[in-house]
Amino acid sequence: MFLTRLANHAFALWSGQTSPAKPGREDDFPDVTGAPLDSRRLIRDRRYCHVLRQHNDLAFDDVSIDFAWKALQHQMAFVPSGSVRLVQDTIREQGNGYALAMQLGEQTPVRAFYIDKHCVTNSDYVRFVQAGGYEKPELWPQEILPWVLQFVDRSEHPGPKFWSQGSPPDDKLDHPVVGICWYEAAAYARWVGKRLPTPAEWQRAGTWPTKQSADGSEQRYPWGNSFELSRANLWQSNVGATLAVGENATGSTPNGVRQLIGNVWEWVDASYPAIHCGDLQLELEELMAEVRGAAFDTYFTSQATCQFRSAQAVLSRTANVGFRCCVAAADLTPPSTSQSLESL
């Protein structure tokens, strides 16, 4: 019943019956002054999913839960359950050698979930840094703890590679945070009570509003099947850097997920394994994680689709990779009976 209500509310957003909140703005975040102090702090730090978790060690009251839902609806978009066809890499003979090729795999089911409407920004991530996120061992895999000491900024303070003195540039507070490796992205997601999306969830977020064709293929972009440069920040846009997360509004999905294509590649929760084909195997020198969506310096538009995948070393901290978070709808406590989703 709860997921049915969520689906109906998501359709209302898609069809224009309600207006999705504009992403990337600090001053239009919901007023939570009426929430109890403990939950108010969590919500203001964008950690509202800790309030909404189904199996919290500490039970939150209905008022806290309703305020947390307001924050979630402001910052995240509902994606209904369904399926996607993920691309798989194979090795094929080509002339006197071999080449990588991509082919569509089987349908992959996806449960209903919420995904951030925009990438995690510098202003989002600075809360994690100021809260001592790099000093909390529970947020990091044990085997990576020795490396955490090396995740520092230009001034050797804990934080993204391109920051200084533990702070981002003042003119890029609303830009996607970059210069963070896969482990930093996962630690932040854990801190806010979310996680990185799987490849199937990320792809579903960009393709769910339309029907699949007879061969099971999906639309290539959040806006349709024709590439339009004005909708995304790529190499051909001649920007040469990241844009604020509120830009490229016409490239959004119908339910308000922005910049899935372009601006920055996005870490997802999947390793990039060695590729096998019969007796052939392509070995990777480093542990790699999958990235999606292309970036401001992506030259080939064929890489800027909802289906294309690439990879980065899990410890790389480049200027063109960011991330967004998600949470399964089934993991959240529904609003109190005194509130309806439509009123949140």
C-alpha cells in the first residue's frame, strides 16, 4: 500500500500535478525549526534518512518523521520498480587482434527507490568534513583505513583533493564535489543514511518514464533518444569545467533528476571486473569501480547516454567524477497517519 502511494505521488510529479523543488539551493530547503532538536540537527545536515530508517535503534516521533519526509521530498525523486537492460563488455576478434565490444544483457529487476535530484555538492560534502567524517572508522571499510590518511586536500587537511584548508572554493559551493575517490563517496553516503546507487538503479532513474521498445531497448537520454547539446555539459559545450547542479534544467528527467548526463561522471556501487570471453581474459592493473553519465570533458557523445558505462580506479580522485546517493523505498518509515504524501 505504501509503495502504491509513492508511485501515485511520483506520477503526479511527472505529469505536472505538483512541482518538483528546484535543486541545489540552500535557501529553499524546508524549514525544520518545528522539529525536535535531535532530529532537527540530522535533517539540517541532510541526514534525514537516519530519521526515516525502518529499523532505527532509536525510535523517532511522528513529528520528526514528517519533517524528514519533507526534506526527502525536497532533495530526492521517487523511481518506481521496473527493469533495465545493462550493457556488458565482451572481447571480439577484429582483424589480426581483438577489440572490446558492448552488448545488451538480460533484463535486470529494480526495486522502487529514491535518488538524489542532483549530485552531492561541495556545500553538502563540507558538512561531512566538518563533522569529522574522515575520523570516523565506522564509515570506512577496515582494509581502507590506512589510505584514509592520504585523502587530503591541497593544504593536507582531510577532504577532497582540490579543496584547501578543509573548505571548497567559495564560488563552487553549489557545484558537484569532485576530487573524491569511490571510498569517500561511499563513506559520505553511509554518513547521511543512504548508499551509492547500483548501475541498474542509476540507469532506471534516467529511463523509467517511457515505455520500452519491442526489442527491450530504452531511451538513450533522460529527455528522449536524440542527443541535444544544450541539455548537458560536455566537451562540445565549451565550458571546460563543472557547472552548478541547478544548471542544464532541460536535461532533467520528468521527475526532476538533474544532470544524469554530463557535468561529472558518477560513482556507482559496482566493481568493474576483468572481462572474459572463452579462454581470453582482459586483466585490470588496478581495482576499478563503475562510473556513469559522462562529464564536462567527455568528447564522444556516444559515451553520454543512460546505458554507457566506464570505469575509474577506486582510489582515483579526479576533477571530473562526483556522485549522488539513493535509498530503497522499502527501507523507509512512511509518514504518520496525520500526513499524506501529497501534503509533504
